[in-house]
Amino acid sequence: MSAPTNTNIHGQPTGSMLDLLNGFVVELRNAGLPVSLTENLDAMEAVQHIPIDDREAFKYALGATLIKNNSHWRAFETVFEVYFSLRGTEYKLTDADDSDFDDLWREMQEQQGDEGQGADGSGSMDAMTPEEIAQMLMQALLNGDQAMMRALARQAVKRFAGMEPGRPVGGTYYLYRTLRNLDLDGMMDKLMEQAAEQAGGELTNLEERLEHDEFEHRIEEFKQEIEAEIRRRLVADRGVEAMAKTLRKPLPEDVEFMHASREEMQSLKKALQPLTRKLAARLARKRKHGRKGPLDFRNTVRHSLSYGGVPAEPKFKYPRPAKPELMVVADISGSVAAFARFTLMLVYAIQGQFSKVRSFVFIDGIDEVTDFFKGTDDIQEAIHRVNTEADVVWVDGHSDYGHAFEVFWERYGKDVGPKTTVLLLGDARNNYHASQSWVVKEIQHKARHVYWLNPEPKSYWNTGDSIVGDYGAHTDGVFECRNLRQLEAFVEKLA
């Protein structure tokens, strides 16, 4: 068996392949993926056995060696598709490759009893009419012909996308123009009719559903081929680095809470569950394996008997730190609602590390919502109740930290004690009301710790109506907390 084309006669990666992989790893790191030197070496070892032209195997080999987190797969795939879009003979944009697809088209025509000629008798895909393209596409989808779908995707982009070198237009626009001319929605109806004819009558409900799902899958594959073709042409025109930067999206843990789209919100929720499990395990381990206490003399002497009275194995008194209590006081006004929601979800997911957790939410009024989280395993339902049932409006529903903190101190200040960690969440934009920062000062005197988490960038603090500095002077620290990565780093401080 010959060595893959990306290795030399000794089975080692060629110089060009090493350069290619090094460049790819740089792009991954630019996208935020943590790729270590060891993982880079593992990837180089893996590709010794897989030719670059076997695109799927090559991609999954790199993914298996370079990706540690499932939530990073989408970012990896984007970088891969851009960086390797023109790598391999099958993917280069050359006239010679188009001639291969012309051969496929003529073979299909001959199988159908046609002459293999286009409208001008040339036998080339470039000479096909839009009606012939639609007919060929229907046959390719009906038969699941991957090679022909790829050929038709190239032809469709060439015909309908209207791509011009140097034109500053995104791939989404070209994709829309191409799909609009192909009418894939109408294609589904034609495919179902053809499937019924081939079955010799009406399909059963089960058969119809199975056929519909299969055709839907093939149409989606065809759309992906179109996207890949557009991407290849954009890379050829603008370069790999420029396209990688254009298509680069933040990882779920780097998405800012306050600016996340609906799709990014879903990614955040998916990333939150493994994060909470990891943090809970880490906090428990830190508490269990803390520093050693003082020497336990009696225990040491007792164990020395097995060594003839020699204290060869000193024994220590391991401290048993009490679990802290936690009070979360969160601003849920519109500007920081998403941040408060994810923070409450995370805190309650790891609440087993605290002896007691109480939650309070406010806008210009304040309300305790601890009971909303009791008796339910559905955190989303609890958060929904917080947003719809909590009594947090006092006057006009605009943030008033000073009034909310005063009411908190009057109602619940007596519950703050030396075992209590108080977590204050918000941007401290107080609409120019009185700060009443003395409340935070009083809380700090009674509590074990007081922390403030701010979802705004530090450069915005203490600008406009932000008075985070007034409050921060009476805390154990104010932390920028705009994404899951920063939130995770902070939570580790709580134990």
C-alpha cells in the first residue's frame, strides 16, 4: 500500500503539508480555539495516514486531534472549510476540473437515451438551458448522485450568483441569488411525484414520510455544495486569511451576554450545562483537598506503632471548612437581563456547593425569588417566573440601585452574616439617582465576601450614569463578566 500523497517516502509529512497544518493551527488559534503544541503534533501524526483528497476523513482526523470541546466544532468546521477550500485536486477552480463534470453530465444523458448534447449541441454543461439544469438536478436528487450534485452546484453558482472579482459582497447574498433561481421548494413536490410514479401508485404515509425526509436531506446536501462553491470562489478572490477573518465567529464561551443573537443564546444554553458540571466538580475537589492543617500528634503516635515507634508517617488535622451561604442580588432590567438570567442559571446549577442560596432581583423595586427555584428541576421555568412574577417595579421601572439596595437592607440585612457571600450583578447604571452606597458598605461589614459582577467592558465603567466605582469601593472586587469564560473564571473564586 502506497503512502498518502501528503507524506514522503518515509511516511513523514512533506514540507508543504507541515506549512499547511501550521497555518491551519494559527487560524484556529486566531478563532479562539485552544490548540496546544501536543495536539498539533498529534494532528501531524494522524494526517500521515490520510490523503488530503479524502476530504471528510481528513477533516475528522484533524477534528479528533485538535478539538476538545463539542461546542468548538462549528468554529473548527468554518476554519477548515475556508482554509482547505482550494486544497486537493477535486476542489481547485480550473477549466480542467469542469471538463470532468461535463463527462459526468454526458454519461447521465446517455443513460437516459439522450444524445449528450446541450442546447447548442456542444455537449458541455455551460451550454445547458435553465430547464435542462433543473431536469438534471431533479435526476441527481432522485438518484442521490453526489458527483452530479457537486457539478450542478458549480454550474448554478457560475450561472446565477453573479459573482465578480473584488466585489465587496458577502456569501449570503450570492447564496440567496443562486437558490432563488433554482426553486428548490418546487423541486420537493416534483421529487415526491416522481417517487410515487416509480412506486407504481400512491405511497403509504410511512413511505411518504421516509421519502420526504430523504429528499429533504439530499436538498440540504446540495445547498451545502452551493455554499462550498461560493466559499471556494470567495477564497480564490480574496485569500484565505481575509475570508477566515470575515467568517470568524466567537466561541460560545466568548459570546457577550448583552449582545448575543437568538442563535447564539441557544449555543450559550448548550454550553452552560457541561460548564456547570465541570465547575461543580472543581469546587467540590477544592473543598475536599484543601491545604493541610496542623500536625495531629496523637494520630501520628498511634500510627508510628506499626513502624516500631518511629513517626515515619506524620498525620495532620485536615480542616473541614463550612460551606458558605450565598446571596445573589441581580439587576434584571432590560439592559442586563440576559446576563442576570445566565448567572442565576449557573449559580443554581452549582448550588450544592453552598449551604444556602437565596436570590433577589430588582429594577427600581426588589423582590426575593428564592422560592421560584424550589420544587422544580426546570431552571428555564424558574427564570420565566422570575421575569413575569417578581415584584421589581417601584415607580417607573427604570433602574434605581439606591432605592433597591435600601429596601434590601431594611428587609434582609439582618440575614447577612459572617458565613455569607453576597454577589451583586449589574452594570450600576443608576439613571442619576442617589447611589446609597452606604448599604454596600454595611453589607461588607457583616458579610464574609461581597463581589460585584459587571457585564459591561471596563472602559465603560464610571461613564455616563454608571457609578460602579461608588459601590466597588465597598466590595472585595468588581469583575468584568461579559461572557461564560469570564463567568467561569470568577465562580472558581467563590469556594
